[in-house]
Amino acid sequence: MLALMLVAATTSWLCPLVTAQPLCRTRTLRTGKVFPVKEKIQGDRLYFSSGKTHLIKHPCNKNLALYLGRQIFLTKDNFESSLIPFSIPSSMQVGTPEVTSAHFAGSVLLLVVNQKVYVYDYEANFWTASTGIEHPVSHVSGDNCCYSGNSFCMDISNSVFAYLHGDQISQANIYFSDSRGYRFQKYAQERRAELVGTLGGIFSFHSLSQVGLLLVDQQMAMFSYSDHPLNRSFGLPFDYDRTLDILIAPGQKGILIFWFQKNLLVSRNSGQLVESVQVREGQRILYNSILKANITIHSVTANENELAVLTRENNLYYGSLGIQSSSLIKFADQNIWSQEAVLMFTDVGMLEILTPLPDMIFPAFDFQKCLLNIQALLMDPQLQAGICKVELLQGEFENKMYTIDMNSQLELTALMIPRPGTLPVPLVMVSNPHSLGLQAVIYEDGYTYNGDTKHRLNISLKQQHHWGRADPNFTSSIKRPTISTITLDIANKEISCVDLKPLTALISVGCDLEKKIVIQNELSACHHGVLDPVALQDNYSYIIEREAYDPNFQGQQAEEDLEVYYPYEKLGCPLLAYYDTPWKPVVELWREGKFQEVVEAEYVLLEMNGLFTYTYSLTAGTAGCSAQPQNWTTITEMAGDTAFFSWDRENYMSCHDPDYHEPLRWPDVPYQILGGPTENKVVFDQRNGIYIFFISIVDPSYSYCHLETTFSVYVYGAFPLSIFPPITIVLLTVATLLSVWLAYMIPQLLHMEQGLEVSGFWARLYQRCRSSCACLWGRC
């Protein structure tokens, strides 16, 4: 019995060691190695200059990643096969193949090799060197937007900066590319010459619609921003006693992660506030910062909502990138670290420790993967992770992109089902409050089949300017399109809510591409029989007299007549307008094939063939201008030879704007802006014919879109111009009438007594004249 008791006691003491679950399941990926083959690596083998290991995952293509270490590997299948170390062709002549920075820009990979930028198109297997960079650079930075098919999103992925880390900020050579790094140009930012310190980095903070410069001075760092209203101040300073690696979390939320071997910092608002990451055990804070935890960080990785840290002490830390303070918890110590190991998230709550393994026979490296299920690990009661208080959080807007144009509003809804007996608090946050304002209402919306209460959340979004609750010094410029991310999360959410992701959507405060303008054409020339639609479709052409048009749009007569072919397929039948009645078009706004409203905003017209036989009913003075108004001549002079039709919302200045200080020197010039606060109209000259007009909405407060179109008008009712001056016509008319009167009156007078006397007088006068003439000729 004693022996049995001893055996039982020994078994119970050994059981925790035998049944202890490892943090992860290890497997080795080895492919394509059947027969020994001596395969040489083509080109110059690349290596990472830093002593650390990094892994860069493409945020939009989850299988695409770049491993940076003593060897560099590019994978298209998430390291599920053996790989040969990455190399660059010898023809590129890079010299020392040392990589200092890398970035995925859409469908290409950018590498800084030996202080130059190279572009690798991994789909076409094509290398090229970037152009436009004239000075050494060490880093490239950018972001990726994963909402495919959106032009605005493509602009985010195409934007890249290149710079030399550590340059004096006032003299730093910074380059910018909007072509995914193929072509760069010098980047200039106002007031940069006034900044003090060295350049720690430059980043496009799309979620804040700002460019941020990281200034480093006297072991402190802070961000300087490019545009109003943040360009008037700096972000809060934070410690920078060592060079920090900066990781931008995917998803355009403005989350930045700063780290070096002894510290870890996080910012949730694009660097405006940078704070330390805490270490927790349950609800208890063990350390207020990683610096106090006395650990050595080896690898850091993050996805949209999660953060993981691997240390040289064989520790693994995990945390959530919530909208409140970030903290990490420590998993059990196990032998998981190696010099070449690196962390990467493969999915929500799924983490891998990746280690390349060299092969003594083959040049291709194998890969060891150790997969961790975070949700399963958090079930360990020793971690005191707590129970998630929310069972469901969902919304139809999750991972979608929306557009809010000027004077527009967006309505979003979400559903929350809390765990029974709990009352979690939902939090809604926008990354760019200077541009996008919100209002949220929550209410009970029935029960589930299990009796749980459903809570409905209604979120209203529109431009911050239009809420009327923010100071003008807080809001961004209304003329500039911006971006913001909206995030719905739970306040003080437990770390165990791994699968309960925050709901996010990307909001573009800018042009709604579904909008267009249409000219109302209820009174057409074809409808009233003035023009024949069949004839218009049969290669119809018309002649513009040389004295009526100017091909240079300067109001000067041309040298010859112009034949114009009428584009019926594009313009349809022209509108009908009477020449002697002031006229303006009725402009309609349509969206997705549906009528929205009649446009009352300011717009301009220009006849596309150079016709100048029309003017305007108002002048600068009668339109009430306080400044000299713009016109097509001044706009064309500013645009140069770029375009004749370049008057739009970008360059329009209203003469009624108190901030427009151009003196009113010529109040009698025609006022060429229609719509808006005036009743200005077009006045046609005495000429019949077709006018093809270009119309552009120039009011900068109506829409971010360049709302433009063309339409045609047929002007009728004008009599042909006379070839004689008016005074000549009057004299001829008077002479004709006098002749008719005399032809009638003279015969009547001859039959009267006065007529006989007059007739006798003329007869006697005739006889005398005849006698006088005969004497003159010698006959008297």
C-alpha cells in the first residue's frame, strides 16, 4: 500500500510537466528537394543591415511577405515552401548589396540598397532603379489601401517618401513619389527651414490627412504636421534616446508602434500623443512601461487590432490595439526564441513564430513555423484574462469605404448584444475629428431567441464644418478633401475578446464619383421642329463666320470661316433659346441615375469653338462685386498653355468674398459667373445658329468634384444684319416715301386753279429759257 501511495504521489507531481501544453505546434516546411542539385544564386545576394530581424507583410495580400535578416526572403505563399535567398541582378550594379529599408507599394516592392531606391515588380519579375533621387537615402515609407477599384484608395498606395535618416531637418533632402516609387521629385514643406533637430522619418498619415515629420533633438522626439490646423503646433514630445523602429499598423487607423530592444511605445492618433505600453497580469499593472520590465525585445508584429512581442528571454507578450490604452500580457516561458526567429500574424488571433533553416545540401532554406492560437492560450486561468462581456458586435459598414461630399450626410448602424448581466459601453471614434464629425445614439432594439437584449447604435457622419459645434481653428480647410477612419469598439474591452474585432470603415471626405451634372432640355430645337434630328445624325455640319469666332478665345476675329461637325451622339438635340431674351441653363445634379436637385451654385460657360457673339446681362458693378471678378481671360493667362477650359473650383475666387482683395478697377466689364447670389444671364447677339458650351461648377463650397459637362443651344429669331448703315436706310426710306407722295399729289394739283397757275408759270419759264438759249447759240 505504501508503495502504491508513493507511486501515486510521484505520478501527481510529474503530471503538470508531462501534460503541460506547449505554446505552439511546430512544423517544418520543406519543398522541392528530392535530388541534390548544386544551384547557384543569380545576382548579388541581399542582406539586411540592422542586427535585428524584421518581417514585412503586404496588408492587402496576406500571402506576400518579406523576411529581413542576415538573409532576405520574398514569399508569395506565406512561407509555405522552401526559398532561395533574395538577390538583385548584377546588371543593376548596386555595389554593396546592403538593404536598409523596404516597403510594399501596391503591386511592387521597394528596396533601399546601398542608399539608392530600386523597384521590383514581383508579378513580372522585373527590376528597375527609381529616377529623380539625386542624394543618398536610407529609408522609404508609405502605406497601402486595400479597398480595390477606388481611385482615391489607389492614390494612397502610390504615395511613397524617400529620405536619409539623421539628416538635419532644415536641410534634409526628402523625395516624394506618386507613382509607387518609379519616379521621385523633391518634396517641399512650408516652414521646414525653421525646424530644429534631425530627421527621424517622414510619413503620410492618410487617416489624419497630414504629412508628419519626426523631429529628433536632445534625446526627445515629436511630430510636425503639414496642414491646417495641426501645422500651428507639434505633437507631444516623447523619449528618443535610441533610434526607434517605426511600424505603421495596417488599416489607416493612425496607429504607430515605436520600439527598440528596451522599450515599446504606441500612438493611436498619428503621433500626436505617444505613450508607453503597460505590462499587466489580469487587472493588475505589473509595469507602466516595457522599459521597467527589464526585457530585451527581439521581434514586434502587429495587425489591424493586435500586437505581439518576442523577447530574447524566451518570453512572448500579447496585447490588443484598442481605442483606449494598450497593454500586454505575458505567456508562459518556453524555449521559443532564436536569433533568426520573427513573429507574424496569419489571421485574427493566429500568430506564428517563423524561423528560416539553412540546408547543408540545397541552397534553398526551409522554414520552421510555430503556430499559436491566442484565443486558446487565453483560456488559461492563470492569465486572468477575464470573460468577454460582449457576445456580438456587427455592422454593415465593417471594412467598407464610403464617400461624403460637401453638404452630404452618411448614416451607419451597428448591433451589439452584451453578455447577460453586463452593460458594456460602445465607443465610436474618428481618426480625423478636424474633418469628420459624428453623432451616435444607442437604444434597445428587442431581444434574441435566448432572451438577450439587442442594442442598436445609429451613427450620423458629416463634415465637421456643418455640425456647427467646432471652432474654425479646430477644423481643417473645407476646400481640401480629406480622409478619416471610423472605429466602433467596446470601452475597457477584455483582452479575451480576440474574435470581437472593432468595426472600422474608411471615410473619404471628398468627391463622390457617382455625381454628375445634366442640363435640363425640356425645350429642344427638334421638339419644336426648328431642327431635324435625322439631319443632325447624318454627319451634320455648320459654318461659323470668321467675324464671329476666335480659335484662341481672345475675342478677336478669325482669318477664315470654320466648319464644325455636330456631335449628335454626345450632345443630342440642342436647347432652344430666343436671341432677344436673356437666358441661362437649368443645371441639375444627378447621382447614380437619380435626380438630386437643381444646382444653385456658381458656374461658368465657354463656347467651345471660340464663338464670342454673346455677353452677360450684369457687369462687375451691377453684380455687387467688392473686388475685380475673374474672367476667362485672366484664368487662361494663369493657366498658360495647359488648357483653355481650366476654370474650376480649385482656382475660383468669388468677387463677393471678403478675403479676396483684388481691387475693383473696371466695374463695367461683363460679369461672367452665372448662378449663386446674382441673377446674371447670357445675352446673345443678333445671330442665329448653334452654340456648344462647356460648363463648369466653380463654387468651391458645393462639391469636391470637378462637375463639368458640355451641351448645345440653338439660338433663333434674329433677323439678318443689314449691309448699310442705319442712317442710310432712314434717308432712303424718307426719299421713297416723298417720291410716292409727290407722284400722287402733282396730278391732283394740275386740275385745280392753283395747278393751272403753276402749270402756266412753268410754261412761260420754259419759253423764256428757250429764247435765251437760242440767243446764246447765235439764232436771235
